[in-house]
Amino acid sequence: MPDIEVVPTGEGRSLALFGIPVQRIFFALAAVIGLGIYAGVLLFGPNSLTVLLGLEEQRATYERHIKILKKENAALQKEYFELKQLEPEP
């Protein structure tokens, strides 16, 4: 069983757990829970690290696709200009 005692303070008496006032324990516990929730939102929320990494991967995929399309476009332009020179000029 925890060691609960009544400790005199400047304003009167206060409950203490292991020599630490209960109000401080509750404040520290609330701060730890709040920081945990904040860290969870940073890691898994809508503006999180996982979203950032997913967007970077998507960007790399799009850049590879753009390179492929540019090569295909260059080949089609070459074929177009070759065919255009074969047509008689009016």
C-alpha cells in the first residue's frame, strides 16, 4: 500500500504520496499524458511523419513517370517530324 501522509504546507495541510504533494503528482501525470497525446498526433495524425514519408514516395514515383513520359514524347516527336518531311509540300 502506498505511503500516504498529511504534510503541513504554508497554506495548511496537504496530502502527500511518498513525500510528494498529490497536486504535483496529478499535474505531472496530466503533463505526461498530454505530451503522449501530442507525440501520437505528430507521428500518426493528418500532418504526421507517416504522411510526409508517403508524399515523398509519391513524388519520387511521379518523377520517374515524368521521365518515362518525356522519353516517349521525344520518340513520338521524332516520328512525327520524320513523317511530316515525307509529305509533299503544297
